[in-house]
Amino acid sequence: QVQLVESGGGLVQAGGSLRLSCVASRSILSSNAMGWYRQAPGKQRELVARIANSGRTNYGDSVKGRFTISRDDAKNTVYLQMNNLKPEDTAVYLCNFVMGWDVYWGQGTQVTVSS
């Protein structure tokens, strides 16, 4: 089992920035990949950013150039730096941890961007 705790969400004006954190209960080096997803009301969950164990990253098209995923292996933490936020970025942001066939999810943190 892996527990994930997200933090850093909040209310921000359009054009502002936030940094989300996701702390895992075990070494993130044991994962195949970790990622950030988001889900807005009435919409499907979508990939925001993903970082593989190798360090390779990939991003959803709507956040490329604005968001950056990174990790601190010593702290078992993955970050999502979000810049130039837009109202359409409003959603619950969830962290996941992929290990083999198992996928673990955090509870999520709300991000609200006002226009």
C-alpha cells in the first residue's frame, strides 16, 4: 500500500502561480511513474503531467509550457509548479503512484482560478 498526500491548492487569480506537492509514504524510486491528474465537475479525469522513474516527463497539451513536474527523491515528494494559471485550470488535482499493475491515488487538492 502507498499513501499519497497532496497539498498546495487554493484560490488564485488568473495569471498567478501555485505549487502543488504530493508526499508518498514509501520511496518514490520504487514507482514506475508518478503523475498529476485533474478532474473538473462534469468532466473526465485528465493527465496534467507525469514523471517516469527514469526522469522522463510528459504533459497534457493544455498545460505545456506553463506547468512543470519535478521530484525530490530524498523527500519522497513530487511537485507540480503551475504558472500563468487560467480559469479553465480550475479542478481537483490528484497525484498518483504507479507500481507494476497497481495504481494508488491521493485524495486531491482543489485549485480554483478566478478571472
